[in-house]
Amino acid sequence: MDTPVTTFSEGPEDPFAVRRSASAVLDDRGAVVGWSERAEALLGYPAAEALGRRAAGFLVDPRDERVVMEAVAACVRGEGWFGVVPVRHRDGRRVEVGCRVRAIARDADHREWFLVGAPADDVIQWETDRSVLDGLFRRSPIGLAVHGPDMTILRVNRAIAKFSGMRAEEHRGLRTSDFLIPRDTDTVEDQLREVLETGRSSVFAEQPCVLRRDPARELVVSVSAFRLHDPAGRILGVTQTIEDVTDRHLARRRLALLNEASARIGTTLDVAETARELARVAVPGLADRVAVDLLEPVARGEEPLRDMTGPLVRAAVRTVRPDEADGMHPVGRTMDVPPGTVQARCLAERKPVLDTGPEGPAASPSMEPERTGGATGPGAHAHLAVPLVARGLVLGLLSLWRSRRLEPFEEDDVTLAEEFAARAAVCIDNARRYTQQHQAALTLQHSLLPHTVPRHPAVDVAHLYLPADATAGVGGDWFDIIPLSGLRVALVVGDVVGHGIHAAATMGRLRAAVHTLANLDLTPDEVLSHLDDLVDRLAAEQEPTDDLSRQVVGATCLYAVYDPVSRHCALARAGHPPPAVVTPDGRASLLDLPAGPPLGLGGLPYESAELSLAEGSLLALYTDGLVQAGDRGTDERDVDERVADLCAALTGPARALDDTCTAVREALLYDHPTDDVALLVARTRVLAEEKVATWELPAEPTAAARARTLTEARLTEWGLEDMHFTTELIVSELVTNAYRYGGGPITLRLIRDRHLICEVSDGSSTSPHLRRARSTDEGGRGLFLVAQLTERWGTRYTREGKTIWTEQALPHVRPEPSPPL
């Protein structure tokens, strides 16, 4: 079986090749003396008809005679000619033929003309291809190199010669390693060998390229390669096209860096983190070492002065190798800016300053203690300082150095660094302004929260308060412990909807309102009803605000009152999570209280729940941030689980209240909360029986005298003889008022703690009024005297009537200081 011969027909062959061209010979008179078979095939005339005839007589159409004769004249003058002429076919049609004519000497006196012809289209295509091939080697801006099977260079074009700095003919016999560094030589030759072995062409493979004659400059070239064959299919070598795409590569890289900077700079509202993000983007994409320095006020989150140029605080440092940062100022260092330095010029001129030249940046003063590297790495050969400017204010500067990267900073690098700096400056300024607002909100919030926990005979208390993270913003959670008359205490926890300064301000107004309502001795449901009206009015007064301080539209609250004498506790809630109660034996559960609508809805009623608490019971009041401290959008099932975790953390033997708060925090708060968290725990006390005296008095004229007698005896028992006169006068006036203006039985109660408390209750809901009696009045001086003789007095209402109470300081009892929060 014969092996087929592979032929390659890509591209036209030489149309004047012997096996393809038509040939003829003319004598001096123009008669045909030679005629080939290909001539017969091309023009239709057999040799018998063509030989001996004048060519002009049968091959030239009269219409083309002028053109043909001009070609003949040019041929005679030059003893040869090449071109396209019209020739008449045997069937009469005109055929465009490409002709090549040469003179042949027959003898000393005679000569003949040898003509070789082919179809004009084939000749034109062939000449075009020859022109293209000639252009590739002589005029093409894209490099062309032909390699033999052994990787030696056979031929290069002028673009390669310009690239290498040698004449084109001097490349023959050399190798790629004679021009490129070993790293790039291996890459190129591996690619060529793969093409040579597989026949698969490679297209537009980009790779770095460093010439031996210019090692300081790294180029990027796009390389394509294809295998060469002769007409018989034998492998002749491989051809390689090389295009310098360094500018295009750098432009793409800069665009990619800019896109990366857009995505990575400004992900948080934190000044220091934004500076670190800027440094991470710039190294190694733009420089080998980077420092970000901020003006001192900016680093603190404050507004910089318009003409301020220092001192600077080092906010971020980043280098290609960590040990190279040893020669630079560390993060957190405060530095003055020496006059004449690159940084000083940059801050003063508010534009980039590029320090590069033959002597390198070491020729200019710098803020850095080690500019030349030494043991930490190669010395910097280029330094660029770019100001960080936002809203017309200079915030700091970005300093970039190149040491390991050989190429200097170019104008496009400066432009890219300016883009980095501009974006980072805006983000830093936003972070600074947010930090400023956040700190103001925190300060406001802190100033509005209680700073001390008042010691109270009714309860021992401890608290946990954690503000939300900076991203969420300051919230409006609060708690309070408010002393009430009769040694009772109000425990309050509330949560304003929203975040920001408005939420904190609304929280302060609600807290002040709660104190006012508590001083009126209203029941928990009445307190919430008044708060509901207040929140509704506050929401109506507010104007639309920005995203950082959204409008406050509601609040929740839990209000509880505990009486240590009766162990009675009354509670009401407005859309707030129910409290947990822990019995003295350590069992924890949630109280089942009427939910009540959130504050601000208006018009809906609130209900109070009442229960008795054993001495040593623990009440835990909290905001929803405690049980929703995970991701925003926590579902109901997760809340139930976290409430169960809360009860589990509260369950167990009695322990210090601070330890209880710590246990709750460890059980529920894994990370910094996304919402404010307030937890108030209170362990109940019961006032000893010997400190309380209660009597029922008949509504008779003798009631005042009976009250004075009972009071004197009990004060003597308590060792308070010095208070007989004053207390008897107070009791007498209150009982007399109850007899005259009240109804039903009269109750007198004395309570001794750090104060002496006198309470007189009757069945009337009419409140007495303090007034200054005229000299002609027969009465009206009683409450005025009571107010003068006591520290505090007041009235509270109950379902059965009212109670008028007074407080007197006991002798030789110093007030106990309240512990700080």
C-alpha cells in the first residue's frame, strides 16, 4: 500500500513556476517561434496555429493595440518587462495575462524574446503575498522571528532588530537566551517547543520580558507562534510574532487595581481600618512599601484645620516583606513633618510629589528613619507622596516607595495613586464624620443614663449595659432604679426604636418623663399610658433625618414597682419582653404579663399584673437586644432559644449579682451586639416587722389624740425620743385632715429605716393642697407646717383612696454613697 504524500495548498504558488506558467518565444519581428502546452491551455491556440504568426495579428485585440504597443516599447528599451496586458483568446474574449518578458541572444546579430505568462488574478495575488511577506520583515511594527527546529534564529524582521538593538542579519544563528534573562528565555523556548512538537499554534500569550541590555525595565509582550512546513509537509521550524503590550498591560492592571480599590477601600466606617485598606490595595499592586499618615485631629475623629500641615499620626504601614517595615515609623507614632521633606512639600502644595532621579530619593530629606533599606531590603529608588484631600481639607498623605520593583513611577502611576488617595480620603472623611457623630451620640447617651445605682432598702441591684456596635449606631435603650415613697422602688427598662442621636435624645426625654410620673406615685399601667401619649407627640414633632439618625417612631417599656413592706410587686409592659423571675431556691421562669402595645400607637389600654415575691427573689429586666444579639432578622424560634438560654444562665443557687450579669453575658453575647443591650437584675428584700408600725384609727374627733399617743410610744421604743414633738405634730395634722376631709377608716403607718416615714391613708381621692394661710383664716396652716418640718412629703393614690406621706431624716445617720455605674 502506497503512503500518500501530504501536500499543502494554503496560499498561492509562484504563478511563473515552470509547471504552472504558459511560455512563448518571439523573434525580432514579433513572430511566434515557440509555443508551450500551457500557452495553448491558457489562450486556446494550438501550436500549429500559433507558430510562425505575428503575435500582434492574432493575440492583440485592435481595441488594446495602444496599450500593448506601449508595453512593447518599454520592453525594448529595458530589454525586459513585467506587467499585465490584455490578450485575445481563440474564442474572441479578452484575457488579462500577467507577463514576464526577457531578451534572449540568438547570435551576435539576432535576439529573441522569452515570455512567461499566467492569469492576471494569480499573478496579482502572488505579488500581493510577496508584498505582505516583504512588509512583515521590513515594515511591520510587530516583531517576527523564524526559528529552526533546534531553536536557533533563522531570520527576524526589523521590529525585532529594533527591539534587540542589533541589525536583522546579525540575529541568524543566535538563540533567545542571547537577548533575554534566563527566566524569560525558559518561558519563550518552552512555548516554541510545544508548538513545534504538537503543531498547535499559540495565540496572544502574554508574558514578562526583560532584556539583558536593559535589566531595569520589565516589558510585557504578546506572543503567538505557528509551525512551518514545506510543500511536502516537512517541518522547517516555528515562526513567532512578538508585540510589545506593556502599556496596554499596565493600563489593564491599573484599571483592575482601581476596581479593587473601589471594592476594598471604605468597607467600614472606621478611620484606622480605612487607612489599612488603602495600604493593602497599594502593596504590591502599586508600590513595595506604603505608609498612610493622618493629621492628629483626623486620627481622633475630629475636624482638621484648613491650613494644618502636621503633626502626623502613622495610621498604616505595609511592605512586600514584613521585615522591611522595621526601618519605618510604626503604626501609632506621632511625627512632626520636617521642612523640605517630600511629605512637607506634598502637604503644602496639596498635590502629588514624585521624588525620583539619577541620585534616587535619598537625595531628598524624608520622614522615615531608614530610607535606604540596608539589612531590611534593597534601597528605594522612587518615592511618591500623594495628599489625602476631601471636601477641600487635607486629611493626611499617602507615601509610596519602590525598591524591589525596578521600574520607576510613571505619570499613569501618579494618576492611579491619586485615584486611590481620593477614594480613601472620602472614605476616611466619612468615617471621621461618622465617628464624630457616633462619639457625640455615645456621649449624649452616657450623659442621659444613670451614673450611679442608688442603694435602696427594697432591693439589691446590678446591671449590664452594652451600646451597639458602630455600624448599627447608638441606640435608645435605658434602665432606671427610682426610689418611691414608703420605701418602694420602681424598676424600669425601656428601648427606643431606631438608632443615632435622635434615639438617644428621645431616650433621655422618656427617662425624664418616667421620673416625673414615678414621683406622682402612679400605677404602672398609668405610667405607660402617659408615656404612650408623650411618644406619640415626640414622633409627630420630629423632622425627617438622614440614614445615620433615622426618625424615632416608637418605644417599648417595662415598669415595675416593688414594696418591701408588703412584698407586693406590680408590673406593666408596653410591647417589651417579659421579665424573668428567679425564686429563692434558684428556679427561673418568665412572668406571664399582658403584652400591651408599644408606646406611640396611642389609644390602646395597658394592664398591670400584681404578685407577691418571696424575700430573696430575683427580677431580671432586659431589652430585646439581649435575646436578639445575633444576626439581624433573628426568627421567633431563635428568640425562644435565647430566652431559654437566659433562664438557664439565671437558674442556680444565689450568687453575687455582678456574677449573674457576667453569666448572662457569657451565655448570650458571643460578639459585640448589633443593638443596645440593657439588663437590670434586682434581688428583693423585706423590711423587718419591728421597723414597721401600722394602726387603724376610727374617723372620730379623738383620732388625732390617739395617733399622737401611739406615735410617742413607738418612737420611744425605737429610741427616737428627740423626734417626739415634730413627729406628733406631723401625725396630728395629717390625721386631722383625714378626719375632716377624707372618708372611711384612717390608717397610720410609721416606717423606720434611714428615714422616719409617716403615712396616713383614708378613703378619699381628694388631694390636699399646700397654701399660705392669711392671718384671718381659722385653718389652712397644717400642710404648710408639715412641709416645713419634713424633708419630703407627697400624696399617692390607691384603689381605696389616697395616702399622704412624709419623710424625716433620722439623727446621726449619714447617707450612704451610691455605687458608680
